[in-house]
Amino acid sequence: MSETSEPVTCVTVGELMTPPPVAIHPGDGLRDAVGALIGADLVALPVTDDSGRLVGLLDEEDLLVLAEDPQLVEQEAETARFWPLAGGRREAKHLQVIQAKRVSEVMRHRPPAVHISARCEHAAEVMADHHAGVLPVVDDEGHLVGVLTRQGLLEAWWAGRLC
């Protein structure tokens, strides 16, 4: 006797997303925003305006690039790659300069996003095209309603829930 399997229900982005972890805003200090990013255990956090509309994305990769920004390190640009991670008094001074910045100075403006009703396959294509680890999910008015992660997509694909 052969076993019959139940049909798999395909999911939309809205069904697979997680609620936005925390709200960070363009005017927030980078020190607090990075703390929120680390606390959320994500590789990027959406940035919203006061009405909750998506305006940017703070990505850990962009933060690491700050470490080798020649304008920040000025004449010390020839120092080792990712110099703040090396420690020391000189590096601490530059890290303070970076920490004093605002989210708006570092965030990705107009990041890719998907609508809450989008198919997960579309979201996977957007993530791949933009090398995104986190994809903001928005409603009809552009308000942030959640985030979709690569891990969430992988879990859905592995369970056979993508159509």
C-alpha cells in the first residue's frame, strides 16, 4: 500500500516574514543602532521614518566598510584592513568618530523591499539580485510590516513550501 502525502501549502512573504525586530530611525545615533542590530541577531535592520515607512537599511557589511573608508582614516588609510577591529589607541579614536555618526549617514537609501503579498520565489530573486541577507516587507503604503531572512526562505524551501 502506498502512502499518500498531504499537499504542501505554498507560502507568501507575509506568511513567512517575521515582525520587524526594532524600529531604528535615520536620526538615531550609530552606537545605539548597532546595539539594536546586534541584539536583533540579524545582518541588517530596516530604517523607518516617524510614520513607519521604510526609508533605508542598516547593514553590517556597510558598517565594516566604514573601517576602511579613506575619508575617516585620513592619512592612516594605509593601515591594516578593518583597522578598528585591530584594537589600540589610534583605532579607538576613529571608532569614536564612527560611533558619533547618525544612521542616515551610513544606511542604504531606497533598499530593495517586497510587498507582504509577494510570492516567496520573487523575494528570493530580489535577495539574490541585491545580495541581501534581510529583505524588508512593506504594505501598500510602504510601511514596514516585517522582514524576510535568507534563513526563513531556506527553511521554507527545505520544507517544500515554495511554489
